[in-house]
Amino acid sequence: MKINFINLGCPKNLVDSENIMGFFKKENISSYHRADTVVINTCGFIEQAKRESIEEILKAIGDGKKVFVTGCLVYRYKEELQKEIPEAVFFENIKDLEGIELLQTPKRQLTTKHYAYLKIAEGCNRKCSFCAIPNIRGHHRSKSIEELVEEAIYLKEKGVKELIIVSQDTLYYQEDNSFKSIIKLLDALEKLDFPWIRLMYLYPNSISKDFIDYIDNSKSVLPYFDIPLQHISDNILKSMRRGYTKKDVFRLLEQINAMKHKKPILRSSFIVGYPTEEERDFEELLDFISQELFHFVGVFEYSHEEGTYAYQFDDKIPKEEKQRRYKEVFNLSQEILEEKNSALVGQEIDILIEKKDRARAFFQAPEIDGIVFLEKSSPKTGIIKKAKVIANIGTDLLVDI
């Protein structure tokens, strides 16, 4: 049997895929074209992701593959999928599959070489009106510090230089909505001497002054704050049930920017086209983003998802209008990023060399924040070096090492 894995969706899904891959012998894992069997880990978070997942399933079936499907789409629509696509096998637990030889002592198979994600929890206890994740993944469930340290040691032994901590709500770790539990975990992980530790998905309400101070004084946790605000209009934030106001956001950003030892890098993401979003709310969002408080900005069109609180609202904003608002925010965010990158020309930055001709700066998370091109090829990869920025190429950088 030759098996290929297709991962769709977020980094948390990637961890799940790598763990599933660990049940198979390395020699059985193959490219798509050589494989007779395909395992697809789907995303079912928003409409676009659901369409992509269905397309991948149908393509694999059309190519004559034996298809096994898991992930959020299956957790959400398993019965419907089994009826509509009987050619595929839909599963929630790899151990439940019959007719496939699995290793009894699985070991996670990394798909990335110099960085890896450490998923510290599953599920979410938040009640955000637009989000289907609690329905799909259930309530928040944390892994123990001991289990996570053991996994991190394994990743370190595999040569990982950057450990990226993820979950649906990272600072809610161990169901304790304070900084204390996550700090205990970070203390344990810092002892393993990863050069870089990055945290993703920081819910605004959970970012305390003590947590900020910890980042400011940490030897390896990067001053990278990924804070999904979703909007800035108080009207929309209230309807989204986010639990904070515009004033709270500015107070938080002021605290972060007051760090004494490190210069913070801020990332956020926003939703446009929410059912109650009026033009004035959208203009308020544009004005907020234009203040260049964030280095990186992600934007998504609102997706009307059944089972969510917002599903009761009329999804009245036309698709064309959602697309217009998306493009405006996206274009603005790209302009801001180009300006910020241009300001780096002539400065020295720390980079992780991932390939002979490219790298990432400490302020760039994989896949979403751009890349660094090397003017001259590096004979070594997997090393962190100082590099001088000599040009910005759109939203990417060119450096001399």
C-alpha cells in the first residue's frame, strides 16, 4: 500500500495529520501520483473551506484512489457525507479503521523540517456568535504539561528550531483563564532550549500585564502577538459576543507596546460582511487598520454557519459587497506591510534559514507572514543568523547574510 496525506485548514489540523501519519510506516507514505490510498484531513470551519474539502475528496475518488476522510468536515457532517459520497470512508479516529495496517506505537511524522507546531489543547469554551468550532471540536480540553514536554523533546530531537504553540484559545490553557498555567508550560518548554518559541491565537481578554512582562523577559519566547480581534466597532464586537470593547483593545495595545526590552510584533485578523455590519462599522474598521498598529493583518469574509448564534441573523450583505470590503481591507493591509518592510531596509534582523535560498525573520510566522529571500545561497539550513535587509520585495524581504 502506498498512501498520501492531504491536509486542509489550519496548523492545528496539520498537527492532527502528522499524528495520523505516525501510524504508518515511512516507506508506505508516498506522493499523490504514486499512491493508491489517500487520507484527507478536512476543514469545515467556513463555506469556502467546506467546498475545498469536498472538491479534494471528489478529485481523489475520480483519480481512482481509495479515499479516507477525517477532520472538521467529518466531525460536523459525517452522516450526510456518508450518504452523499459512499465511495469514501469517513472516520473520526484512525484506530477505528478496518483493513489498514497501523503501527501499534505511532510517532508523529513531521511535514516541516525546521519548525513544528505544538497543539496544547483541543476545543473551545468561547461563545463567539460567528464561530462553529465549539460545535465541531467540543469544549476546551488541555494536554498535561508532562505530555507536551515529552512531545517537545521529540520535536527538538528531530532538529526543530522553532516551536509554535497553537490551540483554539492558547491562553486558556488548562481551563484557567489567567496567565499562570500557560506560564508554567512556557517555563518548562524554555528549559529545552528551543531558539524560538512562538505563540499563536491569543484571545484579547486573556492577555494580562503579567503575561506581557513574561514575554518581555523571556530568553526564547518571541515578542509576537497574534491577536484575532475580528472587528473594532463596539456594535459588531457586542453582536459577535467577543467580551471586549474598542477602548479595551487600545488599552491592551498600549500595554504591549510599553514593553521595555523587546519590540513587539503585532498580528490580527478581522471579519468583514458580518450580518449587522453597516457601512459606518466597516469604515471604522478601515480607519482602525489604517493607523498601522499591526504589522500583519488577515481578513476573512463572514461565513453564515448553521449552529452558530449569528445564524439567526439575516445574512443580508450581498456576496459582491462582502468581496468589496474584503479587497479594501486586504489591499490596505498589503500597503501597510510593504511600508513596514521598507522601513527595515538597512537594518539587521534575526532569520531562520529554511532553504538554501530563503528564510523567515523572527517576526514572520510560517505560511502567513511572508518570507525572506537570501541574496546569496546558504550552505547550511536550520540555523539562525543575523542578516542585513537590503530590499523589500512587495511583502517579502531580501537580505544579505
